[in-house]
Amino acid sequence: MGAHALDKDLAVLAASARAGLVRAIDVSGAWAADPVWREAFEAVPRHLFVPYYYVGVVGGYERRWGESPDPRSRERWLRGAYADTPLATRLRDGELLTSSSQPSLMAMMLVALRVRDGDRVLEIGAGTGYNAALIAHRLGDDDLVTTIDLEPEITESARQHLAAAGYHPVVVTGDGARGVPERAPFDRIIATCTLSSIPPAWPAQCRPGARILSPFATGLIALDVRDPGHAEGRFLHTPAYFVPLRGADRAGPETVTLAGVPRWARGHELFRFLLAFTRGSLDPQEAYALWEREGMPQRERYGITVSGEREWAWLDDPEGPYAWSLV
């Protein structure tokens, strides 16, 4: 079979696999509140953004790529590109640097971002470029979309993937914590990396009424911006695990001792969220006492307020008894 015929077969398989992914996201209910995103996922070819990726195997990772000389390997790559799973796309010394997020989680985050026609959107963490393509497709205007990443090799490959798929948003190399002032003001900011505090530059570069959506600890925080110095919001219900924001001022996580915390609680997903959320403010024993006393709170009961130089997290009420500083 010649390469041209094989390419045609792969194109048919890609269309079928993409339709299967859209059905899977349909079933998840991720875009039920804003089905306009369905059309974006139907149109944007994810496989162009993951020309290769890594699959965990015993002892490390196996690379799958679209240029493999083996037709079955190429087919396996293509099917994997449209699975509703995250894909590891860049490793360094065995450490995951970037990944393409699980598509149903991406859809849920995009719905929660509440994008409207004409919005200017900033994405922190360009990754493969796939998310920026979805946003550009939804808005129908590439110039409304800016995406930034710290690593030049990431932004260069994202730019190439986007061009191959027919999208040309502005791709910037730089520290996402500083935003992109020359492209501000923004109506929406979405991050695809985990934070330990909200960078002041983000609300400062937003219009009043803007919305910021970001992974934080092991959840997703949605902040509404009142003015450049004030933003507040609650967590969404869903867990979310992303690589940390990398940049000049980002500190690595500290190790904590869980002595005194009951064994059953240590692995509880909601307690692990509270631990990550309050790291540096509450020790694990204090966090456990609060968690038990308040009936193992779901994520939606927690929130964050940014007000001028102050930034704090809270349970139930920004001015209530349970609050702790984030900066």
C-alpha cells in the first residue's frame, strides 16, 4: 500500500476517531451548559497537535508518533490522539514538562470560562496549542487569542501545530505569571498549570467583569474580576491535576509530615486538596482538625479573594472564621 493511500486511510480513521471523542465528551456532560464548544471539538484536529506523545509503560515511557514506519504503530498513535485521556507530550530527564489535557476536562474548563463573542482571551501555558485552537475556533477571530509559555521550544512547536491546523493566534514566549501586558486588557484568562497563589498581573490585565479560570492545588478556581485590584471566586466541584506554573519566582512544593493525621484521611482526595490548598498556612494536623470539624467539605465551599496586596483563601465566607493568607 502506497503512502498516499495510507494517508487517506488515516484521514478517514482520524475523522471517525474525532467523532468518537466528541461522543465521549457528550456523554460526560462537559459542555451541556454551553454546547457551542461541541462544534469546536468536532472541527479542530487534535492529532495535528500531538505528532508524538508518550505512554507510560513498565520502567518508563513509550513514544508513539505519527511518522512511524510501521502502519500499525501509526494507527495506534492516531487512535490514542483521540482518546479522552491526557497525553504526555514533553519529557526532560524523565520528568513531565507538558501534556495535552484530557479533552473532556478541557471542555468543562472552557464552558466554565464563559467565553462570549468578541472576548479577548489569554491562555497561560501554550502546551501543544490545541486549547488555543479550540478558543480561536469558538471566537472565529485568531487575533482575540493570546497564549504564552516559558519555554521557546514549546511555543515554537505550538505555533507550528496551530499553523498546520489553520489557526494563527498570538503565541508569546515568556513568564506566564507576568501575563502579556502588551495584549491587555483581557476579558478571560485561562491557565493550564497549577498555581499556589494568583499572580497580581492577571487581574491587573483584565477588564472589569472579566473571568479567570485556573488550576489551583488539586482543583479549579473561577475568579470574577471586579476591577484590576480585586478578584474573588469559588472552586469548581471537579478535581484537576496539572503541572505547576514554571517561572522566575515559582518555588517548589515543600514536603510535609502527616504524623498525627489518621491513615484513612491521608489518602482521601478532599483532604489532599485541603493540604495542597493550605500548604504554608496550616500544618497538616490543623488542616485535618478543620476538615473533620467542617464535615469533609467539598471543593465548592472553598474560595479565593485577591484585594490589592492581600490574597487569601477561605472556607464558606471570605470574611468568615476560616481564612488563610496565600502570599
